[in-house]
Amino acid sequence: MSWIYPALLGAAVAALVTTFFCLKRERRRLRRRTEAALYRQLEEFFAIFQAVEGGAYVADMESHEILAITGRNQELFGSNLVGSKCYERAGLGGGRGPCLFCSNRILVNPDGTPARPVVREFRNPADNHWYLCIDRAIHWPDGRLVRLEIAINITARKQAEENLRRSEHNFRELVENSLVGILLVQDGEIVYQNPEQRRLLGNMPNSLLLKDFTAIHPEDLAKVRESYRKINSGVVAQADLEFRLYSGGRRREGELVWVYCRARPIDFQGRKTMLISMVDISQAKELERLVRVQDKMSSLGRVAAGMAHEIRNPLSGINIYLGTLQRMYDRPEMRARVEEIFQRLMAASAKIEAVIQRVIDFAKPGQLQVRALDPNQPVAAALELATVILERHGIVPELEAAAELPLCRIDRQQIEQVLLNLLTNSAEAMEQLPPGARRLLRVRTLMAEGMVEIRVDDSGPGIPAGVRERILDPFYTTKGDGTGIGLNISHRIISDHGGRLEVAKSDLGGARFRVMLPPESGMRKT
């Protein structure tokens, strides 16, 4: 039986050897399957970059040998890059050594494990394109750590960023050199102020509070505060106003300037922002002031000329009568003649007084005594007052009074004075018509343009188009013996009522005067 033990031992050794080789063969198969699976995953990973503007490659971290490449990198450098050095074909290291910005040294931790990915942007001199690169250490199928670099072409984005930068630069140049002061306010704080705005307001504090508006003229501060409140609370979408402020933001040293200001909410950098723009209109305001002064001087000149003309004629008569009286004073038989001369002196004196009174009325019209009235009432009263004048000229007026007109807040006596003046002017104008010509005078009341209109039409010679613009000016008249004050006073009375007096051509062939009066809201005639 001694032979049995060696036999059993040999069988056991043979079984162990067979098992060892079987396990070794299985490990090789498993490793091959694992490597194949890893390669398939890499191929699938690389396949993604075939469709994107970029690529990826894998290089050994010690030798810098390219192990795999795909995507646009393969199209740019060729498929035969595998096996070459990455710095030799990319042209980034001068072909003599690793690139200056090679990330291999920072992709692995001291303990040999992969570190965090490295993300950078760079321009590749090989194709002059910009790339976003993501480098990281990964395990290659053979177990070594290699560098995977993913490069995405961002040239279009870089060009867009550069175009945007240039556009912003150009826009900033326009804003910085604009004659319009521009201010941006976010959450009550100034975030931008261009040079023109600094010239107008000085270097404003970061906090923009109403109590800090010391540069604004005290008389304009209330309306600026109200406009700011409305725009800030959303009551209005935009606020436009004119006001005075002290340039440089200082009352004592600054020059008082007029500005036209516009405030409007906008979206700036994703935040609600108040855009405040200002234009210096001081020169325009000064020109307006000079024009007003010139108009006043011109009106004063016309007043003086009109008064001199109106007073000179009766004064000449008075002087003549006084000379005659001096010669006739001691002759009893001329007493009746003396009495007549006294009457004429009194008439001439009354005319001078009337002229002076009209000038006083022109310079300082009486205070309105308004109350709600049916506008047809002063029309009827004026026609009744003008009856004698119209009959003397052979005129029978036509009245077309609209029913249910709104009430108007008017001074009845002054409106009657305006209408009586218009009726008298129409009657006197139709004196120029040849004998037998129709003398028509029509008065209408109606609603027009949201206002009560009193329309006076006549069939006279009318008012030439070039004269209509001046007919309401003080002391401008087309009548030889007129003063030119009546229509101007009428225009002022209507303006004081919040209305307007207009002149046009009538369908009757003569002149048309339109008295436009605002109705009293909510009130109707009963």
C-alpha cells in the first residue's frame, strides 16, 4: 500500500497546477473583457465629440505620448497623432518639451489619486481658435493614470464677447461725451453719473433722497418731489418737467441753470433702475425771456403810439376851440357859438378819457365774477343790447341757440361785452358792402371739440389770412378810426375764462369769430 500515497500526492499536485493555470487563464479573459469594456466606453465617450465643435485626447502623464484622439482635434492634426508627443504636434511647447501651461503636475494628488479637474481658456496658435479646456486624470485600461483633455471651440463666443465689449465701449464713449446729463439710480443709490450730469449736479452722494435735493431751486422743489413720487410709485410711466437748479450742486457757488428732465424706469443689468436724463435749456430759456421782453417793448411801443394817435386828434381840436374862444370871449353876440364850442370841448375831453380807460382796461382787466350760467343767456342779452346798432345798419340777426348746453362758469357782464364787441365789429365791417348787397349776421351756440362754442358769422368783406394772425394783437386795427384795443381785450377776457377766441373765414363770405368756453363738468342746464 506504500505506492498509494505517492499517487495521491501526484494527483493533488496535478489538480493544483491545473486549477492554477485555469485561474490564470480566467484572469486574462476577465482582464481582456474589462479592457475591452473600457475601450468601448472610451470610444462611446469620444464619439460624442464627433458632433461638437471641439474634441478630446488622452496622453500619458509621464511620456506625454498621445494614446487616443477624436473629434475636431483629429481633423485639425490628423489621425496619425497617436503615439506622438502632444507638445510636438500641438505646437504649444516649441516642439522641445512640455507646454508652459501643462497641467500634468497638478492633476494628481500627493497620494497618487486624481485631483480636481483643471479648467482654462486659451487660443491655439495652430488654428488661431479659442478653446475651453477641461483637463483631468483618469485611469487607463492598463491601470496607469493618464491625462484626458476635453477642448471645446469657443471662438464664436469669444468673438461675440469682443464685439459686445467694443459695443459697450462705443456706447460708453457716446454717453460719456453726451450733452445730455445721464443718471442711473438703483434702490435709491446712484450707480452711474456721466460728466455732463456731474457738471449740472456735481458729485452726487450715493444716497439719493429727496431731502438731499439741495441743488434744486426752492420754488421748483415741490413739483420735482411730486414727479419723483409719481414715477417711483408707478403712478406714471414717465415724468417730464422743467426746473431750475444750481450747477455743480451748490447754491452759493453754482450758477442757476434751467434743465429739461425726463425720468423713466428701465431694466439695467437685470435690476429695476431709474434713468434720469437732463438737458441744459438755459440758453433757450434766456432766448424766451428776451423774446418776451421784446414783445413787451413792442406792445408798449404800440400802446404809446396808439395813445398818442388817439389823444392827439381831440387835443388838436381842443387847442383850436380854445383859440377860437379866446377871440370870441368879449363878444356877447357870440355866446351861442361859445356854448357850442364848450360842448365840443367836453366831447373831445370825454373821448380822451375813453381812450385812457381802454388802455387801463388793456393793462389791468377787471376781476372776474363767475358763476354757473347757461351760455345762451349772455348771447341773448348781447343781441338785445346791439339791437339799435344793428337796426341802424339794416341788419336782422339770426340766432341758432342749441338746447341742453352744459353750464359754464362765466362772468356774464364781461362775456356780454365780448359778444357786443363782436356784433358791433361785424355791423361796421358790413358798411363797406356796396348798396343792395346782403347784410347777414348769424349767431350760433353749439358743442364743438368738447367745449361750448359761440359762433358769430357775417357776410362782410372778411379778414385776410395774413391779417388774422395779428388781428388780436393790441392796437392792431384795420379801421381808420379804430383803436385796436377791443378785440385784444375780448381775447384776454376769454383767455381768463380758460377758453380761446379764434378767427376764421365764414361760409357767409365774411369773418367768423369763435368764442370757445370750457363747460362746468358734471352740470347740465335744467
